[in-house]
Amino acid sequence: MEISPALNTPLNIKSYANHRRLVQKIGISILFLSLIVTIFFLFIIVIFIAVRGAGVLNIEFLTAMPRQAMTKGGILPAILGTFYLSLGAVIFALPLGILTAIYLNEYTGANTLVRIIKMGINNLAGVPSIVFGLFGLAIFVKFFGFGVSLLSGSLTLAIMILPVIISTTVEALKSIPDSFREAGYGVGATKWQMVRGIILPAALPGILTGTILGIGRAAGETAPILFTAVTFFSRKLPKSILSEVQALPYHIYALVTEGTHPKEQIPIAYGSALVLLLLVLGLDLIAIIIRTRARKKKLW
Amino acid sequence: MVKVANINPPKIIPALLDTTSKCDKNNTRLKIEKLNVSFGKNHVLKDVTFNIKCNSITAIIGPSGCGKSTFIRCLNRMNDIIPSARITGKIILDDINIYDPNYEPYELRKKVGMVFQKPNPFPKSIIENLAFGLRLHGIKNKREIEKRVVSAIKSAALWDEVKNRLHDSAFSLSGGQQQRLCIARALAIEPEVILFDEPCSALDPISTAKIEDLMINLKQRYTIIIVTHNLQQAARISDYTGFLYLGKLVEFGETTKLFTAPKEKLTENYITGRFG
């Protein structure tokens, strides 16, 4: 091999080093500034809601029925309604989502049809929630005749969070190394025994995380339940799955836009917003805790 | 590679010995006839034909990419899970062609156990790693499972190291211990044949020596086939050796003969380190 002769003009290292240092500094500053702006807005939102809402927050607010055209009393029906709607959504979406994900990841090959289906599911996650609301109105409320009810709302929310649950479950299954699958086959497991006994337990923390994020999303949405489940005000707590319910996000909307006593109602709206925020943040926190614990335990 | 002297050869537990060997008069356990494997357009194994004897260790050697792993994974139909694999030819075990369409691979894998290149215990406790396989094959009684688990762990020379921590995660064990756990897992379901796919390539010399001793002990009861990169290992432990090159079985015979007086020039070049 030949080595080329030394060049007459040596690299001007010194001046170029200064230039590089400057570019480096500017770059880091821009990244840092972006972070600060983002954190600032997140922080402001939480502080703002907390300050405005904390005034009305007490035990009665959380546990009592609303009184005097919603200018007094609590928001218990809205809290319960949101709880029931989210629970209902999970009951419908979880089994369907997990089974779909197992089939997609473990039982299908890498052909075009499967790719299209996976793409479709991912895109479903990006559909505006009001579209799900309209769909729920047409199918569950009208066609199946469930009316404006807990059932219709739960089903609509379930369809909305299905893609979230499917894609997080698929990711959780994908993260399980194939060596576990081979080991399962190696001791004479059928495919189902291998999936059921080895893969699912190992993927469970990931699946749970996705599910909780799905619940958080369901709890916070307004549009899907707008035409399918909620009422502005009910004197009683929901009696059956065919009752109308109150829900926190819609409650806030209604208090702000439709109230007759804005002075008393706006603080209640902020109080409700704070409760909803804490609820969703709490759920996310649980998801984070499960994920970190699983990561610590995971040794493969 | 150093041979570690102070390792007690593990005792085989009588309870595991019920698997009566079904060997024919020529002492043949597996007959491989015109085995051809291709993945897509890549023809990996070409007309491989030879017999594997009962209660012996057969080593398969050859340079990287010669088809060793593909070959051993044919013996328990592990290549079936690769969609592009096309396999023709016959492998006869107990008078039945294991590639017969009516032969379920999971039934075969009960008879032909496997230990993989990298230790791959299940993400479960030590005891559950073995109990899982037993339950698959219909053993439900808790005491029965426990008895068999203990017996298999003892046979894999792992008992003293894990007896106080059977409920700990299998990942708390060292690499060598994990590999012996994988051997115990294979032993627990009482196979007839055990396949070792480069079982020591991820292990240190001491763990390797332990596993080699274990294999020599196990051949009294099982037919063992091992794929290895390590020629010394093949020479140390095997009774028969097959040399695969570019998908063809160049030479097969008794290990002592193959290593001292190879019939083929190619074999000689390989074992003397002229290529590979």
C-alpha cells in the first residue's frame, strides 16, 4: 500500500477549533432553551389550574351531589361518571386489544396485508376524537338503540383507546427476545402454550402500562362522550349501564359555556379541572412506576 | 483449554433413567437420509446422510456458515418456525420419519431436547423453569413436579449451587449456572436425544469444563449431538465427529480416527487449522 506524500499546506487546526467550539455552544443553548420553554408552559398550566381550583377543593366537593343549579355542593356524579366510563372502556377494549395484538405479533407473518392492517391501526390512533363521537352516536346510540348511556359512551371510548392498547401491547410483545420463544418450543410447548406461559407473563408490565395510558386518555376526552353518554345535570347517580351520566371533562365544558351563574360556576369548573388533572396525572404516575419496576426486574 | 481437575462428575439420578433406549441392532438412534435445507434461494444443507449412534456423543464441526446450526436445528424441527425454510429428506427416530406431516413438532421436541448457544432460561424462578416443561406434558401433581425438578437439577450438577434459592429468578444465576439450568430444563422432560448448539461459546473455561463433564456423564442415558466451533472440545468429548463444509458432510467417523487420520484432504486442512 502506498502512503500519499505529505501535503504542503497543513490543516489550520487552531482557527477551526474556535469555530467548532462556538457552533457547539450555540447548539447546546438552543436545545436548552427549548427545554426551558416547554417546561415553563407545562408548569404554568398545572400551577394555574391548581391555584384557581384549590379554593373549592374539599371533602364535600369530592363526595357531595351538586346543589342549587350547580352553584353549590360537589361533583360526585361527574367523578363517578368518569370512573364508570373509563372502567367500561377498559372492560371492552382490554381483552379485544390484547388478543388482537397477540394475533398480529405472534401469529401473522410479514406480508403486505398484515402491514396494511398494522398501519391502519396506528392511523386509527390519530383519528380526531369527535369522529369517534359521531360514530358512537350513529352506531351505539341509534343503530343498536342503547341511547345516550354509560354503555354507548364506554363502547365509543373503548374503540378510541383500542389502537393505543394494541400498539403498546404489540411493542411489549416485540420486546420479548426470540430466544424465549425458542426455549419454549424447545421443551415441547405448542405455540399457544408458549405464548400463554412465557411471552404473555413477560410482556405483562408493558401491556399494563399501555392500558393505564389508555384509561388516562379515556378519562380526559370530551368529544367521544358528548353525543353518546353525558348529560349536563342529573339529580341521581347512574342506576344502570343504560343511564345517562355526568363526566368531568363535559362538566367543565358545561359549567363554563352554559351556566347561568358564571361567578359561582367558574371556580367549580377549575376545581373539576384540578380533580381531572390529578386523576390523569395519578394514572400516568402509576404507569411510570410499573414501567420502572419492570425495567429493574428485567434482566434479559 | 484447561481441564479443571477438582470437579466431581455429577451422579445420574436413577429416577430419570426410566427412558428405555429404543435402539436397533446396529445401535442407531437417528438415521439422517438425504437431508436438504434451503432458506429462500440459499441452499444450506446438501444431501446430508449419516447415522447417529445410541448413547454416544456426536460432534458436528465446520467453519462458520457451513450449516452446523441449521443441521442440528433440523433434528428437533426448530427450523420449522422460520417461514422461508424448505426441508426435504428424512430423519428417522424410533422408526418414524420426524418430517412426516402427521408428526407434531411439539411431540418430537419432548423426545429431542435442546440446549441453545446462549443460555436462555425463562424469565421465571429456577423451579418454574423446569416445572413449566413438566406441566406442558401433563404432570400436574405438585409433589411429583417437585421431585422431578430436584432430580433434574441434580443430574445437571447444579443442585448444591441452587438448593437454597429455588424460588429466585433464573437470571440471578451466573452464565454457566444458567446454561446448566437450561440443561436441567431439557433433562426434566426426559428426552431420548439432547441437542447442544454451541453450548459453551458464551461461557468461561471453568463453566465449559463443568458442562463437558456433564455431557460425558449424560451420554450413559442419552444420545447427545453437539455443534461446536471448538475443535479441542469435539476431540475431548465426542465419540463420533462429522465435518460439514459448505453444506456438505465431507467426512463422518469415529472422533479418534477423524482427528488422527482423516480420509479427506479438506478435513485434514480444517483440523490442522489451515482454514476456518
